[in-house]
Amino acid sequence: MQSQRNSLEIYIDRLAGDGVYPVTVRVLETNQSARSSMVLTLSSVELADAQRWLAEGDADMPAVQDFGARLFDALFVGPVRLLYDQLVGDPDRSPAFWLLVGDPGLAQIPWELLYDSRRQSFLALVAPFVRGLAIENPARSQPVDAGPLRVLVASAFPAGLENLEANDEAQRIASALRQTPDGVQIIELAHATLSRLQNALREAELGNTPYHVLHLIAHGYADSATGASAVILEDEHGEADVVQPATFAALLSGLGIQLVFLNACSSASMPASNLAPGFAQALLGVGIPILVGMQAPVSASDAMLFTAELYGSLADGRSVDGALLDVRRVAQQRSADGRTAPAIPVCYTRNMPARLVDAPASKPAAPAPVPVQPAAPSTPTTTGKRGLRRLWGLAAATVALVVGIISGYVSMRDFFCVPPVRGGLPTILGGVCDAIAPQEEPVVVVAPTATPQPRLTGDFKIAVAEFAPAGGASDAGAKGSELAQQLYDQLRDDLDAMASAASVPFSIDMGLAPQEVGRIEGNSYQAQVDNAVRRAREINADLLIFGNLDVSPDKTVLDAYFYQAPTQLHTAEEMAGAYPLAHVESPGNVLDNMVTSSELRSKLLASADGMGRFLFGLGFFNRQQFNEAARWLAEAEQSIPHESRNQRAVVELFLGSTAAQLGDLPLAHQSYQTALELDPRFARALLGRGQIDFLLERIASGCAPGATDVAVIQQALEAYQKALGLTADPQAAIPTKVNFYAGTAYLCLAFAGAGDENWELAQEHLEAVVADYEATGNDRLQYLAAQAQARLGARALSLALKDAGAIDEVMLAAAEDAFDQAVMLGRMPGETALNELWLALIQVFQGRCQAAQTHLQAAEEAFAQRTALDSASAAYADFAAQYRRLRDERIQPLLANKCASSRGPGDLVAFGGEDLRRLSMAQRWIIMAGNPATTDLGARIVRSGNRP
């Protein structure tokens, strides 16, 4: 019975600057995802110590745990940590981890030592832990024909190096495989040279009997200066022949090998640069699905200890990655070097998750041993069942179990890790992941290339798909492809010209032609959008253009759309989704009317200029360069034909959001109103206009009792409710946004004294936003969830101060938790700075002076980051004034007063020279932060620019 699993794909991208590595995680089974940044605080000396621990086994456990915990805390932060906690806390699904790195240098880090200090456990000891690589345009291996699993056990014994007992190892593999029901061939090739190995592989391929597994027994070598790996084969004279990874990979490319087992220490090590790719990068790059290697030597006694556990687990029907987990646990408990031995086995795989294999119902009694055949000149014999019937249910279990046993066997090998000039140290390789995807044929099959493996790599990645024939009409398919290619060529030329003329500070990558992207189809518009989302993710596109060509006898219509992915909308994920881009029609049938064809093409290409300017505007919007975004979007609006109302409405929506980002609320209101006039059912525009109406009133009144026009806020709430009834792309997340805006509005009503029920209504709506994010892990909702948590914190802090003379400690703790969550989820440094200030204030109230100073320092760091982004705009000036007022006039005086006195945590005296015990709740807020409209509940939403 297969147990359910949550497989967490962890992708660490290349260094983005200032020591920051972008991190993306995704639960493969549910597609939940999260993003954050990793800053490695470990020094090169500490990383070198960890490598030495693996090689020499001289570390003490506290040092290993401290190293692993610091590595863990650097990797799992913010929303990535939240998703990790959710995954490992699921009682119904077991976790598994698949680590991919974009920078080969990161692969030198022993990630298998990741240590969760809160749960007091190493990740590799509580769950399967394997690795992958983000390889651009990897080759795909060719499926092998049905038949017995074929294993080539090759060995090399160069003169001057210790003889490795290869025949004994081959016999042990045969013994391990003797229960295989579908048959196995084990061929031994001794004294392997490059030419002998190549001949053996090619002969098998030409004879339609390719090898599935290459098990290489050889000495390994790692250059101490560069970290580059090599294996040592023999030359024609029996001397050492050092073979680099690229050479070895080229030898195996296209020969159907599904698993390479390098029984050579340091074979899994990675180089410090891309100039000499390591074995993992080289082999996975040519299409080998699985590579097993090791990071350091282990003792011979440990090797035998691991072997017993590995084979026992596999014999019981455990999957191979499960067996590797068992081996690691045994290594930790019983090995002479249990502190670091679990981190030595390394498995690289191109796809996840690994498949679990049910244990066989019964074991055959005393099966005959599997004979080992020499590679030449004998013809190998096959043992086990050789019938032609190959039902997958039996074959999949067979192949997975066989590959697992072979791969796992690396644990029992005593191997000597040496440079060519000296003797070696005994070591092992342990375990392999089972990366077999179900297919009709009983062979090890390569699943689709692991994600993320970027196909597009520029700063702003744009793709154009082939236009799909409406209704699936095959006769219009070729014309749809032709029109897409013409639009692609025109857009690429226009964008290149615009970029050169305007000195655009970001690169645009349109490196995939429409035929490479393919068609985006679906039996409904929403299904088509869902497929566009998937395809954009597969090719790493930030923006994907797709559409439909509808051909009828009297008219031809082309509708083009674009999907904006949330990948670059770091503070505006809610703007992600699908939008109309162009609507072109011409009388006549484009397939048999040359005039129609020419007219349709001309209209489509004429729209490319407006498209290009709009795309440039989005590029600047994505990078928070809003003044430039506004300029390009305005030019795009002027370029779009007057009759293209839906397309103009989309541009106006982004113009409104851009104006909101710049703090120009009247202009934002005007753009949203124009969008609604163009498309009265545009839900996003209706939300935007309602939100601006609310914000203008809140800024004017400060949500103060007696000054707030409650009717205006009620009208905004009615607009939010109306938006729910309009048709919208689910990507727009209209219900979640309505909850967010409504929760904020009810909070303002509560401050205005419009009824205590508004406190509960605010909580209900804001908690619904957080629940939506936690349920989906949707990137587009993360920013809204962060804002919702900040407002929940403001609500709780307000209620904590509600009663004169005392602080409600329960509500104060709730406020602290909410602001903590806001900091973890937040991506805008300005938001983080303010939330950290509130956390500092809460710590002061609780008498935690050191903690308050820590949060104050974090606020200062975030403030500096916000200043570096933009220090000239009016929005920044308002933010900075708000921040300094809260810090200098409120928090720092109270911090100095409380930490220099003996007053208890409940003391409200001497906050900015006032005795808060004598004031009402609203008065306390005004004393503490100016007024609620200029703190977390006011200008923050305006100046940070919440967009519909």
C-alpha cells in the first residue's frame, strides 16, 4: 500500500546580489508554493569544517547540530518556513524533500545536515532527502525496449592502485537480485577503458538490448584546488586514465542508461565553477535520470553495517528512498561516525516524487542464483520469467525494486578514495531514490524534466503560444501557428527597438518561438487559462500570450490574451492573472480568402505596437519603477484602437494601480472609473474604485469618532459586495480581495465608534484572507495575507489598550503573533519596518527591553532597504515621516523610560509625556501613532498601493 506523501521541491536560485539567493518551494502533490530569500551567514571556514567532518568524522554532535540549524534557518524563512511547517505537521502525509540548486557552488554544501532545531531532528533522518539540479535545456533519455533489466558492472584496476574486488561485488548484486520476478541480466566488464566501455554500450544498443544500469567500480578523484571530480579508468596499457565528467557523460549520452552508479568516492562532489561540470550536472544534463554518489569516505565496518539494513529494507518492499532513509537512521544510531555518516550518501534525480513499491505477497523459496556473465565474448543468459506478457502492475514493482537494490548496494562497497599517487580510504555509497514514473512498458522511464529548469532566463520573460483553433477545428491550426509566429516576430523586433531607444534597465527574453511553446487549449476559457498557467510555469515565463482563431464562412476572429504570472510581482501578486490583449476580426474565411488573410494579419501586426508599449509598462511595473510604468502604459492606451474597449479597460486598470502605488489617489480613481465605463462588469476595476473611495474618506477623517462619514464607508462595502457578483477570472481572487477590503473598512468603522460589532466583522473578514492563503499557498495572496495579519495585529493591540488603567495581556499576545506573521509574510521593506516597530512597542509593554531593541534594529534595517529603493517620491516622504514619528516620538521615549525604570509590563505611564491611563482608546492611538489613519490602518495601504 503506498502511503500518501507531501514532496517539497526546494529551488535555490543563483545569487541575486548582496548575498541573497531567491528560494522557491512547491509541494508537488498540491502545487502549493511559497517564495523567500536565503542569506548564508556561514563562513567559508565553517563550510570547509563541515566538509572535513564528513571526510574525517571528527565533529562533535552539538557542532553538527549548530551547523545544520544555521543552514536550516537560512533556507527556511518567511513564507517558505510557513509552508514547511504545514508540510511536516500534516498527520496524514509523510514529507519528502527534493533540493535543486541553480548555482553549482551551492551543491558543495552538505545539505543533508539540515537540522530543524525546533523539532530537534535532521531532515535526512526523518524523511527521504534527495537532490536535483536546475539544468537549462537538458537532453531527454530514450526509453528502452521491454525486457529483462540489464546491468553492466564495469570495473577498473589501474596499475599502482589497489585492486577492487569487482567480481565479488557483481556476485553480491546478483545475489540481491535473485528474487526479481521479471528477470535480470548482469554483465561484468573488467579492466574498463573508455573504448571498451563505449564498445560494450554501443553493441548492446545496436543489438536492441541496451543497458539500463551502469554500475561502475573505480577509484575516484577530487581536485583539492577546484573541487572538480573525476573517475580513474584504465588505458590500453593498464595505467591510470583520469576521466572528467564531461567526457564520461558524452560516452553515455543517448544509450538508454537510466541509472549511473558511481562507486567512487567524491564522485558526487561538485566543482566551484561551471567550467568543469561535476558528474551530477554532466550526467543529468545528457538525460541520465538518476546518479548516485558520495560526499566522503566511511569505514569498511560501517559499509557492512549499512548493507544489512539497506537490503533488509528493500527485501521488505520498501522503496529505495525509504531504504536510504533507513540506512541513514542506522548510520546515525550505530555507526562509528554517527554524527555525520548519514550525510555521506548523495542521490541526484531529474524527477520527483519517488514511487513507493508494495511489498510482494510472498517471497519465492530459495530461488536459483543469478549468473554473472562476462561482457564479451559470451552471450548473456537471462534468469527469471521471460514471458512476453508485461503488465505494468508487476513490471513497475519489479523495475523499481531491482533498481533500488542495485542503487542501494553502494552502501556495502569498501572503496578507496585516492588521488592517483597514493593509497586510499575505505568508503561507501548508500541508497538511491526511486525515480520511476508509471508507463505502459516495464522499463525505467524518464519523467518530464524536473522543475524549475528555466527555459527562459532574462529579467522579463515573454512567450507567445500558437493560437488555438476555436472548437478544435484542425484546418485552422496551421493558420493559427502562422499568425502567432508573425506576431512573435513583430513583437520581438518592436521590443528590441524600444529597449535600445529607451535604454531599458532590464533584459527581455523571447527566446522561445511559438512552435516551441505550443498551443494553449481548453474546452472552456477557464480551462484554457489553467493550461496557460501550467505552461508558463513549465517554461519559466513571466508573461504568456495565447489565444484562439475562430474561422467561419463569413467572418474570422482572433482573440489574444495574456497571462501575467506572479513570479515578478513581488508586492502585487494579486495583479497576476489572465487579461484580454487584442481582438481582431475580418469579414470572410481566412483559410480560403486572401483578402481576409491579409487584412487579419495587418490588423494583428498593427496592434503589436500598443502591445509592446503595454508590455514595457508591465516590465517597469514588475520592478516597482512606477513613474516609468505610468509613461509606457499611457502610451499604450493611446495606441490601442478606440473600439477595443476591453483591452483599453485592462490598460486603465494597470494605470490605476500604478497611480495608487505613486500615492495619486484621485488619478487612480479616474483610471478605475474609466475602466468601468469601458467594461461595466470589470470586477477588478470596481474593487479598485471602491477602495479608492474608502481611502480618500479614511485619510480625510482619520477614522476618528465624529469625523468619519460612515455612509461613504458603507457605500464602499456595497461596491465590494457587488464585485462578488461579477464574472471574473479566478486568478483575480476577487472573494479574497473583498474580504481584505471589507475587513479594513470594518476596522475603520470600529475606530470611528460606529459599533462594537465592527471589531468582530473586521476579524472575520481578515481571518478569511489568511485562511485563503494558508489553504492554497497561492503567491498572489501572500501580500494580502501579510496586510491582513498587520490589520489583525492593529485590531488586537487596540483591544489590548481598550480598558483604561490596564493592558489585556491575552490581546497583547494575539497582537504580537499577528505582527510576527505579517513580518514573515511581508515582502515590502516599508511594511516590514512599520510592523517591526509595532513589535518593539509590544515588547516594551511586556517589559522585554532586549527584545524590543532587537525589533527596533530590524525595523531600522528594513527602513534602510526601503530608503534604498526610493527616497525621492512623495510616497516615500509620507512613509518616512510616519516611521520617524512612531519611532522617535513614541517608541524610543517609552523604551528609554521603561527600561530605565522598574515599572511593570502593565504600566501605561509616560508614553511621549502622556499618562495613557487617563485617555480613551482612540486618544491612546493618537498619542501612540499620530492617528489610526496614518499608521497601520491608514496611509500604509495608500502609499504601499494595494491594488485590486
